[in-house]
Amino acid sequence: MTIFVFDLNNLKKINDLYGHSQGDILIKSAATLLSNCFSQVGEVFRIGGDEFCALCINMTDERAESLLLQLKQLLDAFNNDMTHQLEMAHGYAHYDCHSNETIYAAFSRADDAMYAHKAYCKSAFERRANNH
């Protein structure tokens, strides 16, 4: 199984500046986009306030990366019409039930990958802001 973990970026900032109703719109939109992207290959779950996961069976790295690219394209299209941008960090890890690793350890690896992506997104944003 492949475990994908997603977390919305800058949601607290949106909630603080524009209200929780705007944040709720982004959370609901994230759920819809994730379902549209992953529903044919797995199940999507909301696991926290602005955190989601998708569980997919028989997924290669190539297919996982392809799905993340598809998600990026869906996000870009969505954001074209939005005042408040929906940004999402992501990570994934494969789990083999025949290995000695627990599913919790695999989830932790996916979560770590998501936080690494979140840090990358934040540093890329700061680099863009410093260049303007």
C-alpha cells in the first residue's frame, strides 16, 4: 500500500486574516480536489483539521509521482479563479505488510516526507519574495 499525506499550507494565516469561513472553503476544496485525483486509485480521508491522507494499493513511485503532478495541475486550475490560494504540502511512503515495518512507521515516513515538502515550499516562497 502507498500512504499519501497532505497538509494545507498557510491555513492559519487565511483564517486569521480573512476568517474561518474562508479557511473552511479551502479545506472543503482540498477534500474535493484530493477525491477527484485519488478516487480511482484509492481512498481519501480527512485525518485532522487541515490534514488528509490517501491509501492506494499496488502503487509504483512513477504512478505516485504522476498522481502528485495531476494534483498540482488541479490545484493550479483551481487557484486561477481564487482570491485565496490553496496550497498543499504532500509526502508519501510505501508500506509492505510482509515486512517487519508497522503501518504506523510507514505513515510516519510519509508524514516526514510531507513536512520536508512543506519546508521546501516555504523556502521557495521566501526566495521568490526576496527576489521581488
